[in-house]
Amino acid sequence: MGGSSDTVNDAPTGSTSNSGTDFIREKVKSDMAAGRFGGRVQTRFPPEPNGYPHIGHAKAICLNFAVAAEFGGVCKLRFDDTNPETEDANFVDAIEDDIRWLGFEPSGEVVYASDYFEQLSAWAVDLIEAGLAYVDDQDAETISLNRGSFTEVGTDSPWRDRSAADNLDLFARMRSGEFAEGTRVLRARIDMAHENMQMRDPVLYRIRHAHHYRTGDSWHIYPTYDWAHGQSDAIEGVTHSLCTLEFDTHRQLYDWCLEHLDLPGDKPEQSEFARLNLTHTVTSKRKLRALVDGHLVDGWDDPRMPTLRAMRRRGYPPEAIRGFCSAIGVARVNGTHEIELLESFVRTHHNTNALRRMAVLNPLEVVIDNWPEGQVVELDAINNPEDESAGTRKVPFSGRLFIERDDFMIDPPKKFFRLAPGREVRLRAGFFITCTDYVTDADGEVVQLKCTYDPATQGGQAPDGRKVKATLHWVSAEHAVDASVALYRRLFTDSHPGADGGDPLDSVNPDSRSVLEGCKLEPVLADTPAGEVVQFERLGYFAHDLDQPDLWHRTVGLRDEWANIQKRQAKGANQAKG
């Protein structure tokens, strides 16, 4: 990941907005007050369709669309599809879908850099005729070596002083497909001694005999990002071209290209902001593709991935992602945010909105010996204590139940208050039960509990006022729905993968996912819509898989890890002051 590895801690759990302004918004406000661009505001989100959008893209999406909306402008979706070897129409569809899922609607028709290939080529001819571009016969490695370094000036290409007529002829033949890939490029003729390496005769066109998903085989030359980006902005009428910080050194070239072309109207202006980095995460599309291609994950939508498609499958709501992006704000310096902060926004949203349900992930059978044979009681259970309008539901209760295996111990330690021989506990929305005995198998493992219940405690209250120290969740064995549940740990064990200069993939966690089979769910969960998130009481928030009806994904736990991090940091700061 680019930028600093310093962790940034700048937003409280649950916050959904930043301070209301930032340097980008202040600049737009100033431009409008000065009458620049005729008072218009137009932004764009310009992804390359070579992968799925990830959490870093979410910040750029939110910023571009929000700035346009706040200032009465428009935000276009433009695909910068200038690299035919890696791009695909499937990625185009996925990106559009993810943007709309995130809650934004592009202004007007979706546009493509490939729509402008003819105009870009014509402008390249204009540069050649003006002596500002030339065809270079050097290969890519030689060009790179001859660019010099930050302490050494570059070396002029031996083809730098070709005549305009020769350059026009060669460029036309490049376009017609006469030359092999890598044999020639078109370069801007700027300054090989320029202090900005990006200005040392950058490549504008390269030869690619590759099929383009939109233009087919009609082109044999393709513009570089630096040549296509600014000109596409100008064609569309973009006023504020918002980019992440890695493009700050490209701004001079962005301006140079626009200044040397005959463009109608105002020229767009590029501004850069810090990209979004998260601990235990990589957002390099190259590395994400390596995870997919290396089968380290099950695809771009694997719930362990930081893509929006994966987060949707895992149960991250778009409202939480937007709130997170707003809360971290827009900075000028790269940093890394704790992933627990993002999870806190997810948890806060689901705490308010998710229905409560009971599920047992590691079931242990309970037989209630004094339960009337064959009787089933429908108990009332609260759907969401945070939302009275959510009402209640009926939960069947019978004489044979499942509880979590971890909720019973034969010889419990002092602070274990759950079920043990001779101990009474409450069952959520049910009855008080007391363990009278247990059954073990040949290996000594407990396989069944014998219990009794108190009929007077229905609903979880004892008429005589006696108290118990634990409330357990449960599922009626006769009515239980079988399911598989996927549990997740961090995909990367290192908090800053690759920060030490190594390959981030070296810290991929081989135990980042475990799938529990034979889980038992209360029957109403069988009718849960695909993608819906519910709280499994006492266990966390879980999302019903989008495709497999018997699979659930753990979204986040109930414990607010971000709050704990803040407490530790505050304690450390106070100790340092002391």
C-alpha cells in the first residue's frame, strides 16, 4: 500500500459525518465564489475496469459524488479503459452495480475513455505537428534507464529530433498495426532534465495488438493514463478532477497536456487527497488479483476480501461504509486507519437495524426430563430491543433443546456462571432450567445434559423473585434448521502487510476462515432473505449468503473492539503525561 504506515485514529464509533468541510470542499467553495468554471461543479469517478471496487475506491466514490451533490453539480462515471489486456465488460457491470449499491447514481450516461480514442489520436497529431511529440524507437527498458533519477538528469532519445513529417508517418503506421509491440512509442517532447520525473518525455501512446472489449480490433495503439485522463476530463466538462495522492507528481503533466491543446472552455484542475488504507488489508488491485489467481481466496467476492462485492456478501451495509468514509474525512497526507473503526460503523448500524435470532453453532443436546411429552410451547421473543416497532416473534420450545457446548462445564471455575451440574440458568425468552446430570461418550466427552425446568418461569422471570447469573440462547431440537456458518479472522496477520518491504502476501493468514457444519438455527431463519443480516444472540451479526441458502457469514462480533483500542490509547497517553 502507498503512503505512511502511521495509524490514524480520528473518529468516534458510530459517527456518520466529518466536521462538515475539508480542503477539497473549501477549494470548490472558493472557486464558486470567484466564478471559476462559470460557477459549475462537475466531478467524475474514473475507474479502470480491471477489477472490482474495494474499500479504497469507496472513499473516492463517496467524495466525488458527495462534493457534486453538495454544490449542486454533477458527477459522471467514466471508465478509463485504455489497457485492453486487463479490462473486461464484466468488471464494468460490477463497478456500476457496486456504485449504485453504495447509494450513488451517476449523472447522465456512463462514459468511457475509449469513446474519445479518435479525438485523443487527433490531439496527438497536433502535438507532433507542433514539435511537442515524437516517435521513439527505444524499447521500454531503455527508455526507463535513460530517464535518469532524482539526482541525475535523463538522456535524450536519439530519435528526439526526428522531423514532424517522419513522426507523423511513423505514428500513422503505428496506428495501422504495421509495427510489433514494444518497437515504438509516442512520447511528449518536454524536458529530459526536468526535476519532475513525470515530465521527462513521458510516453503518450504504446503499441498493443490486443482485442478491446468495446472497440474490438480497430486500434493498435492505446493512450497511456496520463494522456487520456486530463483530456477526457476536458471533453466531458469536468471542473474538479479529484485524485488520490499518488497522482500529485502527475499534475504538472496533466496541466501541460491541457495547455498545449486547443480546448474549448475552461480547463479542469486536478487536486489530490489521501487514499484510504486499512490495517490488516491491502488495496492494491495487483495484489488482490494475485490473491484471486493464486486461489488464496475464493474470488473477488470472497467475504475476506476488501472489495465492495465481498463486503456486501459478508453483510457490510452501504450506510456503514458511507458513514465510515465521511468520518475519516479528507486529508492531504496518507495514513492508515484501524480496521476496527470500519467494523464499529457496521456494528452500530446493525445494532439498530438487525433482527435478533437464536442460533447454536456448536450444539450440545439438552433433555428436559419433566417436560410434558410431545408438548410444544410458542414463546414470545423480542425482535430488536433497540427498536420497539420491530415487535416480537414466536419461538417453539420443546422438551429437547440445543445449547452452545461452551455454555456447560462439569467443573467450572469461580467466574463461570453458565450451566453446570446442580446450577440453574435462564433460557432466553424461555424458562429457568437446572442441570441434574450429564451423559458422556466412550471418550469422556459430554454429549447430553439432563435438566429440569420450572414451569412458573415462562418468559424468564421467577415469581418468587429468585435470580440467576446467566442467560443462555437455545434452539428447539425438533424445530431446528441445519446450517453452515463461516467464521473469519484477519486475512493478513500483519497489521501493515508489506510495510517492511516484503511481499504483503507473505502474511496471508491460512486460518482466516473456518466453516462450522451442523449448526442449529431457530426455524424463522429458514425464511430470511438472501443477504439480510441478523444478530445471532450472544454471538454476533451474521449475513445470509447471497447464493447458498444454508450458509451464513459472520459479519462482525458484538464486542466493540474500536472502543477498546481507544481506551488503551487514552490510557497510554495519560501514562505518558504522568
